Amino acid sequence: MALRKATTIPLQSGAADESSALESLVRQLSGPDVEERRHAARNLANRPDAAAVLVSRLAQETEPDVREAIATSLSAIGGREAVEGLIPYLSSDDAALRNTAIEILQHLPADVASHVDGLLANPDPDLRIFAVNIIEALSHPRLETWLSDILRNDPHVNVVGAALNLLSEIATAAVLPAVEQARQRFAGEPYIDFACRAVEKRARES
């Protein structure tokens, strides 16, 4: 059977220009010139369709100024694609990349909230601590609930300690039963007892 020639539908000039501009910025983002990469990263801040490219480049970029520009643009873009791309970086061996991912996620409360339960259930205690660091900045209605669940259920003393540290700044009386459970579960840990008392003091003053 003879193949039919495909009909080409011309792009409107505005759409073509937008596509060309995006392609140019993406090329610059991975180019050899540091200043061009920084410029490209900054100019992609208003392009939600560049989220995946920026997330990918974040893991490859070694220049702090460019990485900061990428982080700023991802914080501005937000969205599911950015958050789901950044979460795996929380397990990276690159401390700078981990910290940058945490910082970006802290700026995206609406997009991150649906992932918190999964992060807090992760088998890696370090990642659960990073999750506590992230939710610290969320100002979410479930914040005390998440932290109380950690106090009741998390088996790792450092994760519970991180939750207590945060609660010492924000706790209300609602968390006191969970605080007592944490004290009993880690009865042999002097720091946990100290942190529990700090949370109780904050709760009484709230």
C-alpha cells in the first residue's frame, strides 16, 4: 500500500517563536559558558514546561551560582513534575544537591503536602529527617498531626528528636499525649526527655 504524504500543519508564528526560545534556553542551560547557563536558568523561571529539564540539570550542575539560579526557577515553577523530580535527590550522596532539593521543596507547600506521608514512611531514617526539615516550612494544617505520628510510631531516635525539635517551636496542647508516648518509648534517652520537656513548656505557653 502506498504511503500517503503527511500533511504539515504550520505552527503559528507566536508558537514557533516560543518553541524556538525554549529550545535555545535549554541548549544554553547545558552549554560550556557559566554565565549563559545562569542566564538560561533564570529565564526559564516562567516556563512550567521546563521543570523536568531544570530538575535534571540541577543534578549535573557544579557551579553554585548556576545551581542557585536553577533552584530559584524551580521554586517559581513548582508543580507535580518538579516535586516528583526533586524527591529522589533527598537520597543523593551529594550533600549540596540534597540541601538544594530540601530548600526548593520548602518553598512549594501546596505541591509537597501530598507527598509527606510517603516521605515519612520511607525506610531510610535520614530521609525521614529530611522530610521533617521540609515540613517545618510548610505551615500546613496537618503539621502537628504528622509530627505527632512520628512521636507515636517512628522507631528511630533521631527522627523523633527532629520532630520534637520542631514541636518545641510550634506545639499546642494537642500534641501532649504523643509527647508522653515518645518519652515512654525512649525512656533511656536523656535527650528525648529534655526535648519532651521543651515541647511541653511550649505547649503550655501557647
